[in-house]
Amino acid sequence: MKPTFDRTRALSWSAISSFEYNKKEWYNKYVLGHRQRETPEMAFGKVIGERLASDPEFLPEVPRLAKFEHAFNVMFDGIPLVGYADTFCTSTKRKLYEYKTGVKPWTKKRADEHGQIDMYALLHYITEKIPPEDVEFKLVWLPTKRVETGDFKVIVSLVLPVVPQIFTTKRTMLDIIAMGARIKRTYKEMILYCELST
């Protein structure tokens, strides 16, 4: 039986960005279910995120909100969507922060254009009916360095001293409308790609 596009599976930002970056790799991972090797950077970022959530004394200079991995599960024009905000203010519901590690520098411009925050702003609006103009979005970048030891091993670590780069970034109703159109367009392209690949 040929694999088909699973319309019941919630669409994540990771799936959208994967499809936009490399359709074949997206198909192999999200449709065929082939496991991809985790890069050292991905593994390191996951460890840092988990440590920030579990240990308040770890990197106290990094801003934290009440809840970590705050889940959004919504239906948008018949499309199931899912997202997990790194940290979220559950009392006001007006603060949402994302953590990033990596060698490539984050800038204000890059944070302003980051589609993941556009998507989370949309999911948040659908869930809470709070306009994105009333929400404080921050992207917190922890610079890392990558060292290849020469024996096919890669060591990823934080740049010391740790100085978080914090970018406050705004979103508007126009931004989430554009994101909604992008999601619908990408979803249709995913279905078509699967039909042509089977």
C-alpha cells in the first residue's frame, strides 16, 4: 500500500519549514516515517531547553515565564495545527518567549521575520482571542560554538561568558493573516506533492 498524506496529523512549524526547505527530506520524514539523524546542534539545543525548564538556577540570566512547552492544538480552516511555545505566561496570556541556540547569529531582523513566531501568534490568537499586538514576543538566543575534534566527533557548547541576546519582536493581525494564507498554501502543496510521489 502506497503511503498517503495523513490529514489527521497536526501540522507543526517544523513540518512547514522542512517542506519549504527540502520537499524530498520532508516526505521521507513526515510521510514515510524515516528517522533522521539528530545533529549535534539539535541534541545540544534540546538539552539546554530541558535544563532551562527543570533547573531555575541554570543560566538565571535567561528570562523564564510560568510555563514551559506550552501546547497549542487548534483547527484552522480544517487543518489541524500544533505548536509548543518554549515558555509562556499563563496568568496574563500575553507573554510568549522562544529560546534558540546556534552558531548563526540571530538579529532583530531575523527575529522579526521568523515564521515560527508568526505561527505561534496565530495559534495563540485562535486559542485566546488576544490580538498579537497585545502580546509580548521575545526570542532569546544563546550563542554556541562548534568544534570538530578531528576524529569525526563534534563538540557543541555555549559561548562563554554566557550573554543571552534578547530580541523583542512584534506581530500584528496582518502578520497572522499572512501566516494563515502561508499555512493553507503549504498544506495544499504537501497534499499535491504526496499525490505526485505515490
